[in-house]
Amino acid sequence: MIIIVGGLIILIVYLVFRPRNPRFDISSVTFNAAYLDMGYLLNADVTLLANFSNPNTKVNVDFGYVILDLYFERNFIATRYIEPFSVKSRESRFADVHMMTSQVRLSNALSLELQRQIESGRVNFEIKGLFKSRSKLGGILHYTYWMNAHCEIAVTGPPTGVLIGKRCVTKR
């Protein structure tokens, strides 16, 4: 009997609040600099404008742990932690994320690929995010969950590199 009542309460709460997952997107990117020391040590400067959206109408979302990683050709090159923040229902929060690489070792093949992409005017990066989110249903109910984001972005070459293409997926 208690299990049935508990199940009904959970169903009613779900039907009233209809919680949906927050969304992560990249609004803009600037690729400020990239050069290779000794031909294989990458130094780069990339700035992202990350957008965290809450599509819920009755649920606020707290982001307690946010980390973004930057990859070039599946090779990790930079990471950045974002301080905890909240996003109210039907709102978005933007975060300016400055990612710098310093003396990141690339293989000869990757160094050549980076140079080729810069010369062609289209450099491809990946951004992977890990978020610990907490949805607050009203004043007393809340639940915590982990989310992953994966974005593929394309930017023009430095020093005035801008976003020319993106594809982002956010999953629980």
C-alpha cells in the first residue's frame, strides 16, 4: 500500500512539474591565437560564450559543478572550471570561458593537421562538458543528476577566428 501511494505521489509531482533537461550551447567562439613552439608544442587562446538554458516553466536548476574541456582532433588541449550558478525557469545564463593552452605536446601528424586547417580557414575543435545539476521542484523537492555535453565547433583561423559552425548535444 505504501509503495502504491509513494508511486502515485511521484507520478503526480512529475505530471505537475514536467521536468526537462537543461540545455548547453556555444553561442560564440573567438580563436585569438595559435602557434607551435619547436613545431609540436601548441600554445593557443580560445574564448567561448557558453549558454546554459533552462526550458522548464516551474523548475529552477542549480549547476554545482561545471567543467569544460577543449579537444583538437580528439586530443585534450585545455580545461576550465566554471563557478557554481543557478538558472531560473525559462531563463538562460551565459558564461565567458577563456581557454588557454600552454606547451601542449602534439604529434607531428597533429601539428601538420593544425597548420593545414589554419591555412584552409576552418579549424575544428570539440568541447566536452560535465555538469552536476540540481533541479528544484517547488520549495521542498529537488533531485541531483549528472549531465554531459558534446559540441563540435568550427572556427576561422587566428588571430580573428570566429565561429562558423557548431553542433551541440546535451545528455543526462
